[in-house]
Amino acid sequence: MKRHISVRLDPALYEQMKLSAKQRGTSVSEVIAAAVSAYLSQNDEQLARIEGLSRRVDDNHASVIVALDRQLIQLGELIAMVLAEPRQGSRIASSSADMAEQIRSIQQRKQMNQPT
């Protein structure tokens, strides 16, 4: 059931709607109802799009947190291995290449010590 409401419009806007209604063979009320429906449906589409984007951002955020958590765990394990390494004959890395070599060496020893 339709409900009757009152709307106040500028005279120029009312005349524009009256002309549009005449061209469509309908009433000003029908033009206003169609305009309001189109406006609300456009807003619903935009809201649905925004909600979809928000869900994708949340999903991506969650996956980034999981990836960072894994990297943090691996970094903690690496630090623990470095601290557990015997200090005899070890040297401090003087370059990033030296550091990479030491990390590879530690990882290889870790793999050899793991039970299969």
C-alpha cells in the first residue's frame, strides 16, 4: 500500500518534474516515486560495493597478519639458533654476504640435526 506524503519543491524543479511527467504520460507523484526509488537503489548498490571492498580489505589484513606472524616465528627461531651457536672460532659478519653465509650455514646444521 502506498503512503501519501507531502514534499516541498522549488517552483523550477516542480515545473521540470511536471514536464517529465507529461512526457512520460504519468503524474508528478510517479516521477518523484521513480526518482526516489532510483536514488535509494543507487545508494544500496554503492553501499554493497563499499561493504564488499571492506570485506576484501579485512581478508587481506588477516592474511598479512598471518604471514607476518609466521615470519616473526621464523626470525625468533633463527635468533635462538644464532644464540645457541658455539662462539669458538666464530667471527662477526662484516658484510651482508658474510651474514647470509652464516645464516645458510646455521640453517644447514639445523636441517642435519632434525630427525627424519
